[in-house]
Amino acid sequence: MTRNLLEMSDWLASADITHVAMESTGDYWKPVYNILEGNFEVWVVNAHHVKNVPGRKTDVKDATWISELMRYGLLRPSFIPNQEQRDWRDLTRMRLTLVRERATFGNRLHKALESANIKLSAVASDLLGVSSRKIIRKLVTEMNPEPRLLAELALGKLREKRDDLAEALNGRMNDHHRFVIGQLLDHIEELDKRIDLFETRIEALSAPFKGAVEIVDSIPAISITAANAIVSEIGCDMDRFATGAHLASWLGLCPGNNQSGGKRLSGRTRKGNHYARAALVQVAHVACRMKQTQYYSLYCRIAARRGKKRALIAVAHAIVVTIHHLLSTGAFYQEPGPDYLVKRNPEREMNDLKRRASRFGLELTPAAQAA
């Protein structure tokens, strides 16, 4: 209880304790951290770093072992942002949870329509769009509506498919289908309202971090929503990460090290901050399709040799390095162009062209360009 934690804080202060270390155990470290923060230098450490010898596992021995490791300088504290950033980060994570829940219920709505022989998704690209919602609401509120009249509710480009839409809406709905579909649609609309409320709150709490969000938002493929999610996880102060590679390692977006006897056993990426990692991988999906950017060239170069999945992680890694550089310097992103990699290392590009030419039995000879 909080009373017991306050008594512990007083006891530590009476013993002239200045540093406290504890394992990161789910969310159970947070109540202790909330009480001790501000009174002591509190370290939350990775549980993998403080494992004791097997057979000596008790809570008291664990505490003794952690204190010894800390005294000898064998522990590294995890990155715990300040309270202001933690509140903002909680909102961005909850928004992501609501968006995923909305997608889940969208899939359930699709299944319910299919069970009623309604093939709306075969004609409309967005089952949760304005036109689709109007049509579904009409299906739920009216008994046996005419498919032709339902098709007239379509808006925009969907009106060009009214004949196909009328055919798709000719189903077999009963009271059970109407009830289930109506409840699913109501829940999705309620989730939309909650997401809007969270976005408003996120925008309000992001004021102290507005400059960093705008800098990250200047990178191609990163939207304002993604920028909020990324900055809320990594913060604005890049001094805690020595280089962009250190930041990528913390996020789990670099090859892992697993070597023994001079042999590399695996290069699988490590576990990192999965919220920021997920956002950055989604950004990489978009960036590798933007042909006028350096990230598209990087993706094509690596995908041809190592495959699409490794190339995607490499693009995410490159974006992380860019974010670290921009936040460290305070500059906005300037696109160097798709030929940036060639300009940076023309000799490597020439050697690659020679190797490709040799596969066809040809020899590539550089020639001076005519003036």
C-alpha cells in the first residue's frame, strides 16, 4: 500500500541512502518509482542483467545481489522519462490500442455482413467509410430495404458502381443479423469518438515537445500522429543516446549479436521498445514506396541482396539515425534525393556495376564524360 511505501522512503532517507535500484517487473515497479522519484536517484534495471546463481533465489537475496551490483558499477539504468513525458506517452499508447480495437471490430463487421450474404466489401474499398456506414445503418434500421435505393446512398466515386453495389446488397438479412451488425457499428462509432478525444488530449500535452514533433514530422512518410508516437517514446534529449546507432539498438532496429567460437550464430534483431519500433516499421513501409527519397534507393539496394524484410528493417534503422541527427542539431529534414547513396560512395557503385557486368561476360570500363 502507499502508506507502506512512504514508510520505506522514510526509512531509506534515515539511512542516508542516495541511490536505489530495482528490477523492471511488468508495471509493478511503477508504484515504488512514483514514491521514490525526486527523493533518491532511482534506477530501474533490466531483469536479465541482474540474474543470480540458480538455487539462490529469494526476494531478500535478490535485493542483496542488486545492491552489490550497483555498488560495483555493474548495472545500467533503463531510460525512464519524466512525468510529463510519461503522461503524454500513455495517451499515445492508449490511442494505438483503440485504433487496433477499431480494426478488430471492423473485421468482425465484415464477417457479420458476409454471414448475411451482404458483399459490400467486394465493391466498396472502405467498409467503414461514409458511404458504407450510411448503407449499413439503413440495412439495420429498415426491414428489407430495396437494394437499388440503398445504392443511391453512395457518395463520390462509389456512385459510379451503383449497379454493382445494388447486386452486392441483395442479401439474406434477418433480425439476428440486424442486431449484431447494429451493435458492431455502434461500437465502432463510439471508438471513433474516443480516438478523437485522445487525439485532442495528445495535442494539448504535446505542447512542450512541439518543436521536436515538428522536426520529426518533416521527414518523408512520417505523419503528425507517427511523430507524436515516436517522440513520446524516445524524448527530445538525444544526449542520452551517444549516436543514432545506440538509439536504433535501444529500439531493437539493428542486427543482434550472437557469436561463439568465431562463428556468427544469429543476427536476429533484439527486443526493444515495441511501441516506437512498430511505428517506425510502419513509417518504413511508406518510405520505401516514395521513389524520390534516399530511403527508396536504400530499400531497393538491400532488398535485391538480402530480401524485402531485412531491407525494411534497414530503412527503419536509417530513419532512426536521421531522427537522432535532426533532434541533436535542431535542423529540419532536407531530402538529399534518390541518388544520395551513389554520390556518397561512387567507387562502391562503380564496383557493383562491374560485378553485375561480369555476370554477363562483359567488362565495364569507365570513360570520361564529354564536356
